[in-house]
Amino acid sequence: MSVNSASSKQTWSAEKYSEHGRFVADLAGAVFQWLAPEAGEKILDLGCGDGALTQKIAETGADVLGVDMSDDLLSAARGRGLSVRSGDGQALDFSAEFDAVFSNAALHWMSQAEKVIDGVFRALKPGGRFVAEFGGHGNVAAIVTAMRAVGERRGGEPSLAGPWFFPSTNVYADMLLDAGFEVRRVELHPRPTPLKSGMKEWLKLFRKPFFEQFDEESEKVLAEVEELLRPSLCDARGNWTADYVRIRVEAVKPV
Ligand code: BEZ
């Protein structure tokens, strides 16, 4: 999902995402089971990215539409033969069209969470379900803290280290209830995530705007952040693990 925040724009390259971010779709088994798509259902995949999961949903026989803001990822999804369109998850304009709205690893990019939830609620038919997984409270906390520390030491803008929305279960459940949803389940799961491509590639893929602020020093800043993280997130064999925490939700629009 590409996103515009006040101070930064995160953009995605489909090629880089496929090379270093494939694990995002690969690890989505549980939320996919929660969705349990059925043939003939109309499903919206919010923040569909390159369509890896959208395709899995389509393979069940469901009629799925993917929405994302990244043109590069959308063309990769179109290349899979999927039905997708460009759109901002914070300004959805569907009305009672879908049996389910699904989202994996995208909602933490959308800081206006109330607008997202309201748009999802409107998009669902009565009785329709909202099933999503994204970063929960404490997600990548060590990584963000290391970036903030190095950013402050170098006189940079530390807030560029973490623009994400990582709510706790209570906060998110209350937001769903306020919007009119019935909340079926909201769970927080620590999910230490092996980074096959290493920490530097993760940082470059997910937090480019933070490093770009240091211009020609950005490679040095990247190395400093990596070194700060090494004792806690890299094992004796050089394998990196990110401190992911997921929030998984299922809520229903009352009939
Ligand atoms: C996540 O999927 O948890 C995530 C993605 C981008 C940045 C930080 C976290």
C-alpha cells in the first residue's frame, strides 16, 4: 500500500516488494482462514498490493476486487489477471456492495483509522464481515526505537522513523464498536519474523523516507541503525528477525 503522510511519501516498487517483501503474503495463513472466502462471495481486498493474496481469494471462486494506491503494485496485480483499482483506503466510496472486506498488512499505513473503518462499514452489506490483520501495538518497536535514536543523534527528524498506526486490541475494538460493528474477535500476536534479506533490506524497503533525509549520509545512517539492532535482532549466525506484532480482527456489520 502506498501512503501519503504529512511529512513523507512511501512508494513501492513491485520488483523490490516481490524480492524482499514476499514474506508478507506468505505469513498470512491465519487471517486467510479467518476470512474463509466462499465461491460467489463479493470480497474487497483493501491494500491488495501486488495481488498475491487477492489471487488466493479469487482461486476460491469468490468475486474479488483489489484496491491499492501504488500504481506499480496494481500493475503487478493486473498482470495476475485480477480485478483491481486505484483508491485510498481512507476515502472508500462503496455502498453495501461486499459480503466481506479483507485486509492484510496494509491498515497500519493508514493513519486516519476512523475513516478507514467508516468506509469499510459502508462498503459492507448488512451481515457482511470485516477481517483484517496488520501491525499491532508494539510492532517493530525495537526497529523504530533504533531509528529514532540514530535520527536524534544526527539531528534528523525522528518522527520519520515510525509513521504507522499500531493499535492495541482495546483501542481498535472500541473504534469498531463506535462505527457500529459487532466485534467477533480481536487478538494480538507477537510474530518474530525472519528477514531472509537481512535488516538493511527491510529498512530500505519499509522506511526509505527516514533514510533519504540524510542525503549522502544515508548509507552510514543505515549501517548505524543496523549495528544498534544487531545485539537484539541478529543471532550468532547472522540471521535477522524482526520484532513483529500482529493485530487480527473479525467484525460484522449488523443486519
Ligand atoms: C508490518 O507489516 O508490520 C510493517 C510493515 C511496514 C512497516 C512496519 C511494519
